[in-house]
Amino acid sequence: MKHILTFLLLGFCTLGIAQEFEVSAELKPRFEYRNGFKTLVAEGDDPAAFVSQRTRLNLNYSSEKFQTYISVQNARVWGDITTLALSDKNGTKVHQAWAKLNLSEKFTLKVGRQEIAYDDQRIFGANDWAQQARSHDAFLAIYKPNDRNRIDVGLALSANSETIFEEDYEVNNYKNLQYVWYHLNTSNFGISLLLLNQGLTYDDMNSEQQVDYNQTIGTRVTYGKHKLKADASLYFQTGKIAKANLSAHNFAANVSLGVGADFNVGLGAEYMSGTDMNTTGTDLKSFTPWYGTNHKFNGWMDYFYVGNHRNSVGLLDINATLAYNKDKFSAKLVPHIFSSTANVADSSGKIYSDGLGTEIDLVLTYNWIKSVAFQAGYSQMFATETMEVLKGGDSSKTNNWAWAMIIIKPSLFKTNFKKD
């Protein structure tokens, strides 16, 4: 590593332009106790306990005309290989590898493997909670005519590998994707508009692969002044998914108020349309937050939209937030009341009440030093009989989840060069 850094520094010095180079890392070990996480405990189920860890090495180089960023990571569970293993179970992957070309003061191109995150990360997010996180192979054109306006155009095209002729796409991913995101920022308000078009593959009646396209169209508005903050968003989805006609919507609103110097209270609600379980039609009314940081929303026990609940009965989430923040310590308590927005029915056709249950989330954070933070959390689900129909398991049992995590993000090396 020392010889590599020396070689890079000598090369940068010869360029004679303003530039910066940094090597940073991240280690994130996390202990989890799961006893009803994502789904209800069933008879005979025993709690799971394990430690997962993310390890990253990041290289960042920037100059006046371009920037490059490479992030290599390994995500593992302690003990998933023996102490004498020759190779890792999950291996090491390139999480990000992109270049940004500053063609002018207003126009930038960004190409390569990259995280894509906008607004509150409901539709596009980095999904940082997951140890593997999320990144896309994409091309972005970014136009910023001034400090208040920004337009991003993103394009992606997916394939299994380099081929001579067309082949079926076998990866659980979009076949192609295009989007436009616009953001306007004023002193107190922020307004975003998003148009997403994506093609998803499916096999037709002849077992031949086809591509159907669906669209997500929406807006988000934010307001902040003094100790009052508020936001509201509205999204519609249309098009087709595997021949099914899609017609879905999402609405969310949140408001928070600072109380004194250290406390904050908030109320929020989110409505996502769903499809009746007893329907005989082929239309799909379930909203999908496609590439968002879904762990951030609808309860931290991940019962909804975190690798699950897609094309299901939707969700109404009414929640509150009680937060305390002083010096290096913060605490947050978030209770949720969950309901379905479409009919929940069992195999006999019996329709159940909409109420799914209540979840209470607690997280504590201590920022020890700039590069190191400690976090711990506890959540408990108080589910209803309707949740049993939806998820299986036993709502009368204790369904809870506890975790503790250390986040370590050191800057290993950083240097700046100025013009001669």
C-alpha cells in the first residue's frame, strides 16, 4: 500500500492542477437478536443471534475537471467460514466505481457503479443499513444552472455478460431503467419531481422472455423554518408488470417541531395502496418503493417492503417520533400503528379487519469521536390476528428484535495539491 500511495502522489504532482486524494475505510460490525424480525414467531421457532460485518476501503481522487471514486467492500457473518478457509463465502465486491466529469460549471457526467439516492430515499436510496447496501451500474447527466435548481437524467442497461447475440436476462434486476429527477430549493421550501421508467423481464406462455414497462411519477415538498419541519410526497405508478396492469399510489406526510433545545416531537403517516387478497382480477394495485432505503420506513423490524410485502395488501402507517439530542448522545422512540389498505382474506375467503398491529422502535446513539459511533436498538411488534393471516406465525408470542452496532469510519490518508 505504501508503494502504491507513493506512486499515485508522484503522478498527481506532475499534473500541476488543484487536486485532492483520500483513502478512507469503514468497519461496521453489528450484533442482532431476532425473535420475530420480518415475520411472526411460529411454534418451534427459536431466536437467532449473530454478528454481521461490513468492511470497506474507499479511494477518492478529485480535481477541477473530474473526480473518481472506488469503494471495495466485504459483507460477512462472523463464522460463515472456518478459521482455515481458503476463500470467503460472499467474496469481495466493488460497491462503487465511478467517474464524474465536470464538463462545465453547470453540466456534469457521472458514469459507473454508484449509489443513487434522492430526497428522503423512498424511491431511490443507498440502503446503508443493509451490510451489502445498494448500488447501480448507471450513467447520469447532471445539470445545475444555479444553486437552487438541479436536473438529473439517469440511464441503465443490464445484461448477464458480453454476448454475441441476445440472451435472456437472468439476474433479479431491471433490464433497463431511465429516470429524470428535478429539484428546486428555496430558503424555506424544497420541491422535487421524479419520473421513473423501467423494464422488467418475465416469461410468457411460451416460456419466452419479454419485457414490460412500468412508470413511477411523483413529487415531494419540504418546508423548514426555525424549529418547524414538514414534508409531503405523492407518487403514482402505472404501466405493466408481467402482463398485469399496474395502477397504484403512495401518499406520505410528516411534521416535526423542536421543543426546547434538546427535544423534538413529530407525527407522520404513509398510505400505500394494495391489492385485495380475495380479488379475482388481474389488475395490480400494490405500490412498490422500488429502490429505496426501505428499512428507514414503516418500522425497523422490516415487516414491510424490505425484501417482502411486494404486490401485497398495501399499508397505512401512522407514527409518532420522540427524539432527544444533546452533545454526543441521542435517543429516538418511534411507535407505529399499522393497517392494510386492501382486503386481507384467508384460504376460505374470510375477510379480516384492517388492523395489523403496533410496533415500538427505540434507538440510542453515542458519537464517541468523529470517526466512531456506538448504536443500540430495541423493537417489539404487537401483532393482530390479521397479521397472522398475512405473515403466518403466532401473534400471542413475544415478537421482538434487539441489536448493537459500532460504526468506524477512519480517514487513513488525505492530501491536497495546489496549482503551481
